[in-house]
Amino acid sequence: MLTDFRKTQLQENGDADSTVIRWSGPRVTDYNLTLKGEGIQIDYTYTDSTETEYSSSEFLGFSLRQGTPAVSAFESLTELGIKP
């Protein structure tokens, strides 16, 4: 059973001694904020346990609701994808 596990790990992770089963979901490692009119563009950089880098971006619009700033718009500008 251990031999089969190590063989699978070598095929999927490139390391027979890796204890990572498949890979972890992407997590944010960096982001940049850019003011755009009444909102902000957020550009994210992600990585996972395979150290692959991903990116995505979104726009959040703001307005005042009863005198309190609130998110009033959301737009996904770039879906999560592997960075070139």
C-alpha cells in the first residue's frame, strides 16, 4: 500500500515522499489596490501547495447608505487563472 501511495505521489506531485494529497486550494499571497472613480480595483496573486501562481481581479463600487460607506457594486474583472 505504501508503495502504491508513493508511486501516486510521484506522478501527481513530482515527489514520492510528499505528504500533500493532491494540492491545496489557492490562497492570496499579494494584492494591489487601485482607485477607480467611486470604487476600487483589487488585483490578487495566489499560490497553492504546488507553488503555481494564479491571478484574478475584481471591482468594488462604494456608496453611502444612511451616511455609512457600503459596497454597492461588484464586478469580477478577471476570473481566477494561472499566471502567464
